Amino acid sequence: MSLQEILIPSIKIAIHELFDVTIEKIEFQSTRKEFEGDITMVIFPLLKVIKGNPADLGNKIGNYLVENVIEVEAFNVVSGFLNIVIANDYYINFFNKIKTNEQFGFVSPSENEKAIMVEYSSPNTNKPLHLGHVRNNLLGYSVAEIIKASGKKVYKTQIINDRGIHICKSMLAWQKFGNSETPQTSGLKGDKLVGKYYVEFDKTYKAEISELMSQGKTEEEAKKQAPIIIEAQQMLLDWEAGKPEVITLWKSMNQWVYDGFATTYKNLGVNFDSYYYESNTYLLGKEVVQIGLDKGVFEKDPDGSVWIDLTEDGLDRKIVLRSDGTAVYMTQDIGTAIQRVKDFSDVGGMVYTVGNEQDYHFRVLFLILKKLGFDWASSLFHLSYGMVELPSGKMKSREGTVVDADDLMEEMTETAQKLSEDLGKLEDYSKEEKAALYKTIGLGALKYYMLKVDPKKSMMFNPEESVDFAGNTGPFIQYTYARIQSILRKANFDTAVTISTELHPKEKELIKQIEMYPEVIQSAASNHSPALIANYTYDLVKEYNSFYQTVSILGEENHDKKVFRVQLSKKVADTIKTAFKLLGIDVPERM
């Protein structure tokens, strides 16, 4: 039973007996460092139903708790805050209950629990994954793992944008300039090869626009009349018409990209349970539009186009079918959402990991699905995140100025190698062990730096800062984990026995930090925020390092205290490891 589960019923009884009032909610917060106490009750909300001085109310409740709750040892009141001191026995008993529980903080899903589907990545098949995709993938994967840890069944999915004019641009440029090169003949990863021709298309297109403008055309005219864009538009029409040679080229080049993506996903450490392809889903919503028309959810304009009027909901009119009967993105997304629930009958909600430039799109999508009568539509969430920027500015795919995901991971590994070699503690490592460690540190630095920032915020990515072995970084936390493993390897005595000992203040603070872990997981899941897990882990590590510097562990003369401190160290390491696993980060046994 958690501390709040013990205190809340007792405080409610106290308030009822002392003031003849029934209270539904009790508000707690952490006790500020400058005051004595382990948990603080906020008194101010009581003033709405109980007249009196906040300090007087706090003293009466505090005295009641000391007299009636064995876990409460003392209290003090500061203004409207009741700081409660918890007996050491509570923390010792708590620790002994959870110290060997490898799943501490995790909740298993109940049989009838509805599943959550988390969509992330969702790339285009005309270019490699870049820095923005890295943040998307890391966020989506981590949120899926956190929701799973909170007690839900989770499916990970993506929709691949494999059709449209942007795909035809790469295809056409390869036809014109590729000389039949393939990933095998060029030595390039398939996604990089296709991306190369997307950039090539843009260069040619710009040159043709300049040529036409030099002949007296306006820029707008030149953009429309450039021969290469006209050819790309014709290729798209040929694709939609199912022209065999175009479909064959499209399948071949897409497969090159899929193979390249698979390598990147593996190196990044993310995975998926299902894949949806735009080429299969872009027509899915059309029949739903007819159902919506019959229900009066949609309305048809005189030109034949179909719309939904959301002005009463504070939005605008949104088209869902063009006058020529073709679908728009919204139509596709409506159909895809419905199809996913058909494919996975236990799905009761979805999380869409998509940048904040699509905020309005998802407000409209979710509202349309609600108006169509789907009960699961109330459990849809847009995991909206800010863009990742570089010191040099924003990235542009068509100009070839993006930070490639593969290159970024390689650079992070190289940076980790340089810093590790400078520290000079790897003399007894084999070449293979060093390579594995550099990758663990480099990717850990990248992932932690990305995930410690609240998803809603835009961020500046600084590779060198992320690999710093001090401060709020992945390597700093990994180093603490490795330090604890070193302690455990040296502990040549039985550490499995149950010990009852007086707690040092630093031990108590550390156990209090560990006790917060289950609540942090639940909060991170409900807020869709890996940043809560990341920063909790950093706080835990800071608390451990303070403990490590203050008390002796293996050098402690009292055997019981020594055993307890080794057990406590191990539990901290276990918590770091499981927390980092939720972020998709590995921890090294040695550093």
C-alpha cells in the first residue's frame, strides 16, 4: 500500500471527526527541502468548506494523524501546508517488499482492457529518415512502451506515404538520370538512393523554372510549365491508371526504401506491429462519406463536393470529397482509423504521433469521427510535438540539407568514442566490447536528449552537449548505473537477506524517490510524456550520487548497514534500467 493510500482515508476520517465535513479529494505535494517532512498536505482547498485559520486546521489534522496513524511520526505546519514526517519503519517495510520485484512500477493489463494503438514514424518513400523522424520515432515508441507499462495493451503502427506527386518525382528523376543504378550497384542504402533522385528532381525543376523565367514567363507560369513537373504529373496519372511499367518501377523503388528504413529502425531500436500504406488506404474513407451524407453529418455542395460544417464547434467548413469524387487526406484518415478498429477489434483508442503543424487537422478528424458515432473516437489523442532545429536552421529535404538519421546515429557513436577514449578507462575492453559500448552511449545520449524535453516544445539539438558525462544527460545516468554494477560485483557477501536497520537520512530520501516510480509511470502515460520518465530518472540518479558521496557502502563496518546499502544500490540500478527501457535506452554493465 502506498503512502497516499494510507494517508488519504485517515485524513478524510480526521476531517469528518474534527469538522463534521466530508472531503472527496486530498491534495499532496513533495515537502520542500528546507522543511522537515516527507509528504505535504495542502490545506488551502479545505477553506472552501471549513472556516478557520489554515495553520489551526493543519495543526488539528496533524495531531490527529500522530495519535491515530502508526506511520506518522511527527508534523509541522507552514502557512497552509501540513508537512508530515513518516516513520522510518514504513520506508524499511516498503523497501523490503519491493526490493526483489523486477516489475516494480509496472501494471499488467486486465483481460477486458481495451488496447491503445500508437502511430508513429509515418514516412514518405521518397527520402531517408531524418532528424525530425528521429524525434517522432523515439517519442512514439517510448509513449507506446510507457502506456504498456501503465497497464494497457498496445499496438504500434505506422502509415507509409507511398503514393503521390512527391513519390513520382523520385521515380522520374531516376528514370532520367539514374542509368539503372540500384542499391547493390551503387553501394547506397535504398532510401538514400531514392532520396538522391528526389534532390536531383528539385535541382532540375529549379533550373527549368529559371530558364522559362529568362524567356519572359512569370514564376507561377514557369512552375506550371516546367517540362519535368508536367512529366511527373503524367506519371502520377499513369500510376493511378495502373500502367504496368510505372507500377513496376514504383514497387521496385519503394522496396529499396523499405529495406533502407528497416535498417534504420533496427539501429534506432524501434519496431512496429502493423503497417498501413497510403496506396491501400487513400480510397477507404469514400464509402464512409456516403454513410455520413445519409446520416446528415456531411452536406453536398451544388458542384458535387462534400463538406462538413464545423463552425458551431469553433472550427470551419472542411471538404471531405472533391467535386470530381476524389478523396482528400481527411477522407483517407477517416477510413484508415475505422479500418484499424476493424483489423484490431480490441482497440479502444489511438495515439497519433505527428508534428504540431497538423494540430488543426487532428482536431477536425477526431470531431468528424465523433459525429459519425464511433464511441472510440473520444479516446483519440494527437501526440503533438515541436520541431527539432539545428544551430544552422531548419531542414529542407528537397534541397538535401537534412540531417540524415543514419548519419546522426553514426556521429553520436563517434562522439561517444572520442569522449570515452579521452576518459581512458577502457584498457581491458576488447575491440567488440568497445564498439558495443560506444553505440550504447551514443544512442543513449541521442535518445535521452530528445526525450527529456516536453514533447510539445520545439528543441535545438546539440550532439556534443548530449554526450556530456555530467549533468542531465543519458551518459551521466548510464555511468551511475555502471558504477552501481561495479559495487555489486565487489559485494562478496550474501545480499539477499532481509535487514531491519535504522535509516540514514540519505537512505530515506533515496527510498522516497524510488517509491514515486509507479506514480511517475502512470502520469507519463496519461500525459503521453516520456520527459516525465527521463527527468524522474535524472532526479533518482542525483539522489543516489548524493547518497554515494555521503555514506560508505562497501567500506561500512556495520554488516547490516552494508548489506542494506548494497540492496538499496541494486534497486536504484534496477529502476534506472527499467525506466531507461521505457525510453528505448540500453544501459552498460561497465563504463
